[in-house]
Amino acid sequence: MTLTHMQIKELLDENLKHECEGIGPDKVCVRIAAIGELPTRFGDFHIFAFYNNRDDKEHAAIVRGDVTNAENVPVRVHSECLTGDAIGSLRCDCRDQLKAALKQIGQMEQGILLYMRQEGRGIGLVNKIRAYGLQDHGYDTVEANLALGFRDDEREYSVAAHMLYSLKVKSIQLMTNNPRKIENLTQHGIAVNGRIPVVIPPNPHNEFYLRTKAEKSGHMLDNLGKLHLQEQGDRPLLEGMNPEQFAQLSQE
């Protein structure tokens, strides 16, 4: 099932008057600003544009089907990466993760991709390119961020959490390799009932970057052979999986 025109109108009318106390220390309040149909090469979606009172950025949700009051909705929280998503940079795995998530969600009845305007793990495009320059001289991705005066990851997910509230999702299965996303969303009241690893084979340009994320930032990268302990039972999301295989992830 997909959203009806009446449901869209009701959501927009409701959000025109939306006011709340906000969530998190910054009292983040989010509302849906616009909704439109979005046919793509990965499937048919609706795109939601959001206003928020925290960062003055225009975040978006790419939504498959009717997720209202739904349980265990597969969700990918994807941070913007101009160099990867748009240009096809091989220095990271961002574009591959974006494509893999959209492809699988596009084959399902329900699913969400939150596209967050948090370039460079929250440090912005200019500083990300500065970090690239440091990496060109031998720094790893964490060392480069620290040298520029940032933490290894400046992102936080209060806006993303409120976006899920606005979509009226009851619980999710998070498509991620990053345990901090799970912890942060959970802290903001999102019921994360499972993790779906997003396994992307490394290339010669990003293998060191991926290993650094695993070793220094705690990312659970199955493709690099990192032991997971409690995560050993997780089933991976692999590009090329058919809908039946993907559906089994939430059942096993």
C-alpha cells in the first residue's frame, strides 16, 4: 500500500500547526513541510521535506509505502556525501550504501531512507576537503578530523528521530554498520528492534578508510572480518538480494 492523497493532505494540515516541546537538549522540533511523489530507478517513493528549528537545514525522507503506525520498518539514516553520492568518489562507501539501501527498500512494501544534510560526518564540505588534504599526507580519517579541531564524528540524530516521529513510525530495523546511530536514536526514544548490516566490499581507495572506521570508530564492518560478539547473528544486506531474501531478515 502507498499513501493516499487524503493521507498526504492530513499529514500536511497536521504539520502546518505542529508545535512541540522538542526532544534532546536542544529541544529539537521538526515538522513536515512538503510531500511529493518520487519515481526513481530504484522504485516508486514519496519524498518528504522537513523543517526543523535546530540546524536550518532541509532534510528529507524517501518513503516507500504507508509507514504510518508500522512496526519494524527498515530505515536507513544516510548522511549527505557530495563527493560520494553525486560524484562517485572511491574514497568512501557512501554512494554504494545509498544505492544498496534504496534498491532494497524499493523492492519492499514499506521502508524509509532519511537523507540527512550532515556532510563529512557533520563537519561540512569545506572541512571535509581539508580533511582529505590531511589524509593525502598520511593522516587517517579520525586523525584528520581531530587535527581540524573536531571529534571523529560530529553527527547527532535528534532531527532524524523527530522525522521518524513525524512519519508516525512505531519501531524500526536500522540499516547501519554504526552502533552510535542505534544508541543515539534509542536515546531519543526510537524503538530500534534490530540492525541490518549494510555490507559493501572495499576497494583499494577506501579499504584503509573502512578499517579506520572499524578500529577507531567502532563500525561493525562484516566485510572486513571484524568480530561482532553479540552482533554475530545479524544478517547482512547485500546488493543484489531479492525481496524474498530481504524479507527473511526480519523473520530469522
